Amino acid sequence: MMMQKVRGLALAAAGASLTAIYSATVLAQQTPPAGAPAAPPPAPPPAPKLDTGDTAWMLTSTALVLMMTIPGLALFYAGMVRRKNVLATAMQSFAVTALVTVLWMIIGYSLAFTTGGNYLGDLSRFFLRGMAIDAVHDLAKTIPESVFMCFQMTFAIITPALIAGAFAERMKFSAMMWFMGLWSIVVYAPIAHWVWGGGFLGAWGVMDFAGGTVVHINAGVAGLVCALVLGKRKGYGSDNLAPHNLVLSVIGASLLWVGWFGFNAGSAVSAGASAGMAMAVTQIATAAAALAWMFAEWATRGKPSVLGIISGAVAGLVAITPASGFVNPTGALIIGLVAGVVCFWAATSLKNMLGYDDSLDAFGVHGIGGFVGAVLTGVFATQAITGKVDEKNQPVLAGLIDGNAGQVLTQIYGCAVTILYCAVVTFIILKIVDVIIGLRVDAEQEVEGLDINLHGETVH
């Protein structure tokens, strides 16, 4: 027994000696000799690699979304007003496109998409300073930041342009320009930051893939406030205010439908599976909503109208926007059907019940449709589509259909915050502009038409 203990101690001593020799050898290899140059610092992580496929898709998507405003929205709205106001209406979309482009370059992009805080970005991209040719944004690491900036610019353009449908045929052009400029900076940019730019709504889990809250609820609520502040058009309820040329509106709605693939599928910011599914659900929801509005109108009014089916299609496009990167085709079908019926009711019964003059149904389609889509995103979002996992690589339940009922409440919260902020600040901007230059054209100018009085031109 004594011999075994002695042998064990000897082996342990030998092992300790070998360990010490090995450690000393490794340390000698790692420690440079005296006078030797210091080892170079570790190489920085490789720069993000731009992907040509993603870049090509985002260049295309940017062009598609710009097409939604000019000529899409310009024609859609211009066809729905009376002949004496068609040029003034188209002019609004075109002028907003130019105005917001410059404001976005100067300050809007920086306020929305820099990491300034929970409520607003900083001024690090003021006048786009620091955006080198090879710069990338953390939200889009495979495309140049210049492309990401332009893509988001097209969203910033169409959102205020949508508002114009609510006050069509009665606002001064000068007042419109001041209102749109201020609104894009103090309403659109902050809300875009809250949801997409690292702000508190995104951090709290509000799901908005392509703009249900940021674009459509925002524009719809602002439109309703505009309609209420300006009051009804002369002759509303007594004169014939029917659209003068629905062919223009059909062309405009068709351009919106096609352009919306850039809007929704482009919001994947890559040419991959997410973009493909977003495109599929956009097509399905739009068709479903167009049919739902058409059949609802047919059942209640006896005839399916051209204005009805194109309005239904736009309602479907609006409603699927927040959900397009989160739901499967079945969810998209249900969202489209619900949006078509609900927006038909809002643009007819609700508007008549409350008596406001939302000229081209900006609130009835975009405000109500955006709300329906945002809430139903919380119902039909699935982890199978989002692919979201936690730090332990476990699936994160997305919506009610996955078993996460709390997402519906989160969506409603996001809608409520957007509605409250937008309504209050829009009202303040309108009152400031009204005091300084006045909002509404004279009664005589309104009766004669905005084309000749505001722009000195007419359509023959």
C-alpha cells in the first residue's frame, strides 16, 4: 500500500512538471523577445459586402414606389375631382414630390433614420453629410445607403400626397405647400423613427412591415383633420360632385397596384424569400378587397361601380401593407376581404353618418384601411413567415394565430399613439398656416375652379 502511494505522488509530481514546462513554452512563443517590434493590432471586422442582386431590386423598388405618386396617385385623384380642378389636383402630387425630396435630403432622413434616441433621430445626416458612396445603413447592410435613403424618400413623398385627397378642391396651393412641408418634418419623420428608425414603438414590438401606421394611418388621420378644419366643399350635399373622368382614376389605381410591389416587397430590403412572400400576399389581398368592395356595393346599391372596385383595390393594398412581411396567403385573403367591406362602409355610411367631407376618401380608405391592416397583422402574423427567433434560437410567436394574443394589444397601442400624435400636431400646423396665410380659397375661386384661379390653366 505504501509503495502505491509513493508511486501516485511521483506520477502527480511528474504531471505537474510537464504542465509547467508546456505553459512556459507557450508563454515564450506568445511573448516577443526584447527589442522585437510589437505585434500588429487585430484586423478590424470586414466591411459589409454589398450585394448586387439586393441593390438591383431596391433600385427597382424605389422607382416603383415613386411611380405610385407620380403618375399613379396624381391620376387616381385627378380623375375623381370635377373638371375645373383636375390640374390643381394633379399639381398637388407633383409639387409634393419635389418639395419632400428636398426636405428629406436636408433634414427628414436624418431625423427619421439616425440613432438619436427613442423619439427622434439626430442631425448626423443633415444635408446627407457623411454619406459616402460606399456607406451602408444598419437596417440595410447589403445595399448602398444612398439607395436606402432614396427608397425611404419615396415613402416620405407619398404619405403627405395621400392627405391631399381629403381636402381636394378647396385648399390654397400656397397653404398646401407650407402644410405639407411642415407636416413631413414634424409628423412623418418622428413617426417613421418611432416605428422603423430605432424608436420606442419598434422597440415595444409594434409590427409594421411597410407602413400601415407610418404611412396610411398617419395620412388618413391627417386627412380627416384637414377635412374637419377646412369644412365642406361649396355645394356638398346639393351639387353634383361626381368624378369627371374615371378612366384617369382607373389608370392611376392600376399604377398604384403595380407600384405597390415595390412598396411592400421592397420593404424586405433584399431580393429574397421575404420579398417573394410579400409580393404574393400583396396581390392576393388586393384582389380580395376589390371583389369584397364590389360585391358589397352591388348588394347594397344594385350595381357594381368602377369607382368602387378601384377603391376596394386600394383599400386592400393599404390593409396588407403592415402585414405583408408577416402573414401567409390565407391571412392575406382574410385581411383583404375584411378591408374591402369595412372601407366600403367607412367611405359611404360612416362618412354620411358623421357628415364630414373627405373629398376622395383619404380617411375612409387609408385611415380605416391602415387601422384594419395593423390590427389584423397582430392576428395573422406567423413565426413561419417572420422566421424570428430569440437568443436561444427558439421560435418567437408572432401573432394571435400563433398563440401570442398580446400582439393584438401591441398593435392597437401603436395605432393609438400614431393617431393621437398625428391628429394633435396636424391640427396645430393647420391653425398656424391658417393664421399666417389662410387655408382655403375664396368662395368665388372655389366655385369657378382652382385650375384657372390658382394656376392660370384649364383642361379643354
